[in-house]
Amino acid sequence: MPLVRPDELERAAEEALRSAGATDEEARIVAAHLVTANLAGHDSHGVLRLPQYLAGIEAGSIACGAEIETVRETPTSAVLDANWGFGQVAALRATEMAIAKAGEHAIAAVALRRSNHVGRLGEYVELTAARGMIGMCFVNGHGGAHNTVPWGGADRRLCSNPLAFGFPTGDGPVVLDMSTSAVAEGKVRTYRIAGKPVPDGWIVDSEGRPTNDPEVLYSQPRGALLPMGGNLGYKGFGLSLLVEAMAGGLSGAGTSGPDPERGGNAMCIIAIDPERFVGKERFMAEMDSLVEWVKSSRPAPGFDEVLVPGEVERREWQRRTREGIPVDDETWRQILGAAGSTG
Ligand SMILES: NC(=O)c1ccc[n+]([C@@H]2O[C@H](COP(=O)([O-])OP(=O)(O)OC[C@H]3O[C@@H](n4cnc5c(N)ncnc54)[C@H](O)[C@@H]3O)[C@@H](O)[C@H]2O)c1
């Protein structure tokens, strides 16, 4: 499997996007986002997506140079319409807006609709954390892209509806970034590409029966992802409904239903500035002692240590920055093919 240097991969992705029609700013933001996802170890949201984005530009489902409109605004909230431009660009704008408003008024929420795939949510709450704020992010499939069964159901009714939150500590941010389905669909795709069975508790076939065969997600009649939580999957299902309300409900994109406008991402990002509550210093000291406390636990059998959310990604980031990003042969072939077709 080729190991590619992050800066080379980013330059290649940026050039491919630009030659397909993306503006310089779009190409720069999207390429950086994809490579950052690879660095964090989330290959399902890395350059694997590039062929899909290039095909989206060609088909007209991704509008290059789309204007991001502010549809409604108050001092502490906004609703943005991305006009079906690049999701990463619009999500970044929404995040910057929420941070600026929270800086003024302690807390702010910005909702986004008519956006394409926003990618790895961790990126947005890492940004709020880098500015010393708590961030919470919710993303649905714009009412469509159904790939997950509700708890107790055998039919696709929801999308993998991810959520993320992050807060700063003295030793880097704590970032929980997760689908409310057992895993992101892209993770099943990486198993399918590798020809490997997926672990128990991830997917069901079209009749709602548990299976380890990743193929059921892609062939007819289609299977589905399970909600997160294994035999407590009703918790993931409940959180998925929260995501629908926050992302689909507040943005006006719509929640999952039989007649979505089209697949895409709707998002809501909340920023909270601790400075306006107890002051940044006291908040950070509290978060530092919380992390120290949980990590001071003796490891349970089978574990080496307690990790906080975001730590796995941070370590992978350091390793891949040093060693390079592994890009599997199939993805590499697809990237070269797609880049070749855009010249
Ligand atoms: N834009 C979209 O439509 C969309 C949809 C679904 C998922 N996603 C993205 O897909 C990515 C993968 O999602 P996922 O659900 O497969 O994530 P995952 O299961 O790999 O990780 C979930 C979280 O668990 C934490 N974690 C992992 N191991 C841990 C450990 N041992 N101890 C403590 N914490 C630990 C990670 O730091 C992470 O925050 C995410 O970046 C998500 O934003 C995007």
C-alpha cells in the first residue's frame, strides 16, 4: 500500500479539485480537510472521498463557487444556505460565525442547509476548542441518505447522523466525534475494499438480521447500519433523533422522511465561551483535572491505559505526519483515474 506524504497528498487533491472547477479557496479548504481526516486516522472521510467529489462537480450536484447566504440572523444565531456548494467550506463559515457570536454573547448556534458533505465533524469542534470554547456539532443527511435502521426496525429510516463535541484542555482538546449509527458508512466501505468481514454489531441485512458481510450495504436488497450501542442500541437511536432535530429541524433542511429534497448534509454548530461563565482559566483548570482524574484509573484487563476522546486521533496524527498516509491501491487507482479525467 503506497505511503504518501501529507503535503504531497494535499497538493494532489487541491490540484485535482481546482482543475475540476473548484475555486482556489474551495480547493484549498477541501483538500486540507480530506488530508486532515486521513491524518486523524479517519480514512473513511479522507481522500477516499475525492473521486466522489469530482464526480459530484461533473454531475452538477456540487456547485463550485456557490455563494453562502445568510437567510436569518440574530446576535446569537444564524441560518445559512450553502446553495449546494462544498460542505467543508460552508461548515467552516458556520463554525467561524458561531465562534464570533459566542465571543460576543457567551453562546451561539448556527444552522446550515443545502450543503454537500461536510466531512469529519471533529474538524469544526477542534476549531472551537482552539479558540478556547466548547463546541457541539450535529449533522443529518438533509432528510435523505438513509442507511441506518431505527432501534427495533428492519428498514432504513435514518442516516448515520453524526455528532461531535470538543473542549480545550492544557494538553490538547478532548474531542468526541462519532456517528450515532454503530459506525460511519465509509468505515464499512473500507472493509469492503479490503475484502474483510465487518465486526459484530455494525450491520444488518435487508430483513434486519445481523451480518458481518459488508456487501449487504451495497447490493440489492440493501441492508443497513445498526444504531450505536450494540444491545443498548436504543441509546444511539435516541441520539440520532436529537441530531435530526438540531441539524434538520433548526436549519430548515428537513428531517429524515420519505420525500427528501436530495441527499446532502445539514448541520448545526453551537459554540459556548467559558470566559463568560467562570472565566477561561478556571474552566481550563477544571477540564485538566477532570482528564487527569479519569486517566488515573488502573487499566482494566485487556487495556493498556484510559484514553480520552480525541486521543486516538491525535496519536495517529503524529504517527502519520512522521511516516506518511497509507492509501490503499483501489483508492489510489480511483484518485488517479478521477484526476486524469479532469486533466
Ligand atoms: N459528514 C457526514 O455525513 C458523516 C456521517 C457519519 C460520520 N462522519 C464522520 O465519520 C468519522 C468516523 O465516525 P465513527 O462513528 O466511525 O467514529 P469512531 O467510532 O472511530 O470514533 C468515535 C469517537 O470515539 C473516540 N474513541 C475511539 N477509541 C477510543 C478509546 N479507546 N477511548 C476513548 N475514546 C475513544 C474517538 O476519539 C472518537 O471521538 C467521524 O469523523 C464523523 O464525523 C461524518
